[in-house]
Amino acid sequence: MDALDVARWQFGVTTVYHFLFVPLTIGLSILVAILQTLWHRTGNERYLKLTKFYGKLFLINFAMGVVTGIVQEFQFGMNWSDYSRFVGDIFGAPLAIEALVAFFLESTFIGLWIFGWDRLPKRLHLASIWAAAIGTNLSAYFILAANSFMQNPVGYTINPETGRAELTDFVAVLTNKVALITFPHTLAGSFLVAGSLVVTVGLWHVMRNRDSADTGAYRFATKFGAWVVLVSAALVTITGDIQGKIMTQVQPMKMAAAEGLYTTESPASFSVLTIGSLDGSREIFAIKIPYLLSYLGTGDPDGTVQGINDLQAQYASQYGAGSYTPIIPVTYWSFRFMIGFGMAAAAIALLVLWTQRKGRTPTSRWLLRAGLILPVLPLLANSFGWIFTEMGRQPWIVFGEMLTRDGVSRSVSLTEVLTSFTAFTLIYAALAVIEFKLLVRYAKAGVPDLTPTAEPDDTDDDAERPLAFAY
Amino acid sequence: MELTTIWFLLVAVLFTGYFILEGFDFGVGMLLPVLGRDDRERRVLINTIGPVWDGNEVWLITAGGAMFAAFPEWYATLFSGFYLPLLLILLALIARGVAFEYRHKRPEASWKRRWDAAIFWGSLLPAILWGVAFANILRGVPLDADHEYVGGLLDLLHPYALLGGVTTAALFLTHGAVFIALKTTGEVRDRAGALAVKLGLGAAVAAVAFLTWTLSIRSSAAAVVLAVGAALALLGGLAAARARREGWAFTGTAVAIALAVATLFAALFPNVLPSTLDPAGTLTATNAASTPYTLKIMTWVAVVFTPIVLAYQGWTYWVFRKRIGVVNIPQH
């Protein structure tokens, strides 16, 4: 074990952890904004109750996304300083823009929304949640543009004197075809999580809390969430399909590794199950669907899809001796888990809608159980998606330009990285338990009773009035 | 003006904004156990910064992003070199940020006590460590010819750096007390006002000592003028605090922090991280910078978006301008 290994584990753990909260922030901010808009348009209190209810769950989650996000920005400099030196000219810009354009918007307006119920006119208060939601979704674009540069570097040149990457075309970086498709794919994956949480909580109350005066609100929420899941699942599939074709072009090794395709095939078949040798150089057993991989990868059922061994040979002659093959079992299984868990979520959502058709109330205990695990499925799908996309790029940190092992900080010792990895893992684990318990507590508590809210005013006449919301 | 100089100024502005804004919310956090004698009073204190602390912290994220984009070598060397202090700052900011949101989520006293501790330590540690970090930037650190940090943790802890830490903590405490006096009513306000003056005198002594020491290490005419300005602003702020002119007192401490940070950057320029070993290892605004193309794009982005951000963030402070007191804290 050396500092490089620990730094890689730390990046993996902190990033996957961060992305447990981000999808919910991305998706739920918009869903809460939609609920509040419904209230604003219809005046129906049901939507106000749901806005406040899901708003609370949203905020419990939001805090975790914010604080774990700071680690992400600092980590590049702390553990990956040689990577930062190499790509800073390109990679730093989207990060800085993300903070200036998106994070300020998100954090400022979320504060206005949380504390502004009685201070802002209704319209402005509604605009605040939209501004925060737009900021959140915008931030995803910039960070994905930065990540896409690592997958498919564009708009740059290598300065022969310094050996560093230098920006030549910023528009090319922002319109990287990998970024353009990864953005909607990530958003769809995020809405899959948010919709699932809305379903789970609503369904639990519909089934467990039948005599509640708010059953109507929960029924609405359950259906609303289920539709969000289904539409997101459709979008995540369509965007994923396009992404696969782009990946076959720009990172053929990643596609081959996703499939455990060892030798170049035309037409190539899609692997349902492949078991490879331990060193990952050949397959032992496989069940396959003919033509499907060619179609998924190239859009043509007879298209050529390059295999791992051929690509390895090609890269070795191009970049010098060494292994350019990712860890095949990791890429192969994470790719399948991503798809499988995502589809399972969609199936449960469909079931939820079916059991509630025409005003029916579902009673199956199995459905309740399936409903309770529902939000975990897209979270796993998202995590495996990221594990796949990052592990599938290995051994590169910037594809074709810099190896991961060359990006690590030279001045940071094993002890330091171990300290940091241990500290983050411990505090993250503790916070995960606390966060989960709070979410369950507030989800069970149900929608709030609405006490009459006073109209906002600017006078000090009522200086003794309690705040509508206080920490 | 050179693009690299513009970006040196912009990074300075971002850190100045960060220390003015998060400075008072660090102060509020550190004063939580001192000025908040019961749960309701502590809630008053937390709610003075509730709507704004997150936006304040984004100044740091933006400063970090700007360093990365404009001076990647500076960002890389500094963040990998100051590894353990930054780790502590991150852990503190995590605990503190979550604490604001979670503290009121359960009624148990033990629950609240734990989050109060997180807010206190989560504010105190960064308030000290930022001073330690900036003192080290000013004094210089051991860098080899490749700009890699070759020192250890102990190279960052020396009397000058510790004085830097004491100074930032004392300034933020004063700034926080003045802010509380400005934003609250009743007893909390009275206590905060009285404490601000005492804390401020300590902060003034520390700041004068620290800035004098700094100017003896590296200096420029501008830095001297700014340092004198910082001292005068702080004393003016304290006089206003004594006279219970809270708005002016807050202006005074805010200007004092701004000028103190400006002093540091003015003394540092054109270096960004001097080397105490090989002079070739010294990072400057020129050799640490990105290409002119990147800097030009980032300049346009900054020119367009900074005024917008300032406008809506300023508006937030206007929306939440009312003082609050224990009577305004709801029961649940």
C-alpha cells in the first residue's frame, strides 16, 4: 500500500458518498419547486403541505451535499496536485465558474427560501426555490464538463516546454460531446432518485396511515413520484444509449471493458453473462445476444466493436509498454448493476402506479417492502454508474494524456493520506447514520399542520412576532 | 494591467470577501457558548446567521476555484503542502455546516449540546487555522525547484504563524460580537456589545503585532498604508461599539478585516508563495499562472457575474435586516 492507493480509495469513497446526496438535491429541488408552483397556481393547501414536507427532507439532505462538496474541490489540490498542475489551465475554469455562477445562486436562494416564508412576497419566495434549483442543476453542468475533459480531452494543446495541458478552445471544452450527453444522463439519474424518495414516503403513508386526513395528498405524491421515476427511467435509457455510442468512439476500451469483449468482433454480441480468467485477458464462459452490442455501440447491427486485447496492443504501441486495461470484473459488473438497479426502480414505480389505478389503495405487504427499498435502487445505480465511468477510464486520469499514478501529490506522505482517508471515512459514516435517522424520523412524521401564516410586511409593529422558521 | 495582476487582485478580493463574511459567522459560532446562556438565546445567535452562512462559505469555494483556474501551481503547491491544516479546516466546516441544519431537528438537550460543540469547534478551528495558513504564505515555506513542498507539519507551526492564528481568531471574535450586537435585541445585544469592546482591544493588540511582524518580513509602501488603515478602522469600530453605534462598529470591523487581508496580499505581491529554500522554487503571480487565454475567459466571467452575485447576496442581507430576540424564536 502506498500513498497513491490510499489517495485513490479516498477519492472513490468521498466521491461516491458525495453523490449519494447530490442526486437528491438536484432532483428534489425541482420537484419541491414544482409542488410549490402547484400551490401557487391552484391555492390548494395539499400542495403547500407537500411542499413543506418534502422541503424538509430536501433540506436534511441538502446540508450533506454542501459540506461534502467542499472536500471535492480541495481534494484535487491536496491529493492530486500533479494532476492539478497538469490540467489546471483547463480544469480549474469550470470549477471556478461552477462556484461563481451556480453555487452562489444555490446557497443564497436556498437561505432565502428556508427563512423567507414570512419575509418575502409569495411570488419572490417561489422564485427563490426555482433560483436555488436552477443553480443546483447548473452546477452539475460545469462539473460534468470538467469530468468529461478527463474522459475525452478536447480544446487543448500540450505545451512542449512545460509538459502541461493548455486551453485553446473553451467552447470546445463546454460543448464536449461527452459533457453534452453526460449532463442529461446524470440529471435523469438524479430525478430517478428524487422521484423514488417521493414515492416511498408517499406510499408508506398511503398504506400505513389510511385514516389520515391527508391521504389525498399522499396519493398525489405517490403518483407524481412514480411518474417522475418512469419518465426519468425512459430518459436515462435514451441518454445512456447515446452515451454508449459516443463512448465506443472516444473510449473504446471502456466499452470493451463494460462488455468483457476480449477480441474485436463485427458483428459483436451483447454479453448477458461473461466469466473471464483471473488476469482478465480472456473469457471462459459467456451467454450472449448476437448483434446487440454492435447495435448499442455503433447503431449498426453489423458494426465493429473493438476488443480489449486488440486495444491493449494498439495502446501499448501508441503510448509505450504497460497495461492500458481497466479492471474488467469491476467495469463489467458495475455496468450491469447500474442498468439493473435503475430498471428495477422503474419496475417498482410501475407496480405502484398499477396498484393505485382508479383510486384503489394497495394492500400488499410485499409492495410496501418494495416501496421501502425503492430509493436505494437508483442510488446504487448512480454509484455504480460513476464507479464504471471512472474505473473504466483507468489507468488514465486524463484519457491518453496522463496516467492516474502520475497525478498524485508527490509531497504528501502515506501517513498524511491515511490520516485524511480515515478521518473522512469516520466522519462520513457517523453523519450517514445521523442523516438517515433524521430522514426516517421526518418522513414518518408526515405532512405538517398548517398554522395560518401572516402576510409579509416591512413594519416593526409586530417586532415580537415569532419567526415563521428558525433554526 | 497584466492579466496575472488582475487575477492576483481577484483572488485577494475573494479571500477578503470570505473573511469579512464568514469572519462574523465564525465569530458567532465561537461566541455561542459565551453569549448564549440558554437554548433560546443560542437559537437567537444561530438565527442571526442562519439565512446567510452558506452563501458566505461559497466565497471560499469560489476563492479555491479561482486559485485553481488562474494559478494552478499555487493551488497545487499550497493545498498539498498545507495538507493537515486544510484537512482540519475541512472537517471543521463539515461538522459546523451540518450542525446548523440539524441542531433544531430534535428536541433532546443532549442532541443540541453535541451540535453546539460542533458549531463552536467548527468555528474556532478554521478561525485560527486560516491565520496560521496565511502567516505561512507570507513568511514562505520550504519549496524545492519544482515548487513542491518539502517541509513537514512542524514547519508550519512557529511563533509567527501562531500569532497569525491568534489574530484571525481574535478579529473574527470581535467582528462576530459586533455583528450579534447589530442583529439582536435585549440582553444578548447588551452582552455582545460590551464583550465586543473587550475582545476588540485584544484583537487590536494581536493585529498590530502580527501586521508589524509581517511588514518586517516583507513589505511595500502600499502594505504599510493598508496596515495603518486596518488599525485605525479597528479602533474606530471599537469606539463606535462603545458608543453603541452598532452599524458603524460593524462597518469598522469589516473594513479592518478587509484592510488587514489587503495588507497581507500587498506585502506578498508579486509572490504568491515564497520559498524559504531555493529561490527558484518561489511561486509568483507570473510563474504560477494559467495561460493568458484562460485568464482572459475567466476575467470576462468574473466581470459579468461578480456584480450579479454581489447584488443578490446584498439583497439577502436587506431581506433579513431585522433584529431578532428571544421573543422571535418559535417554540418548536
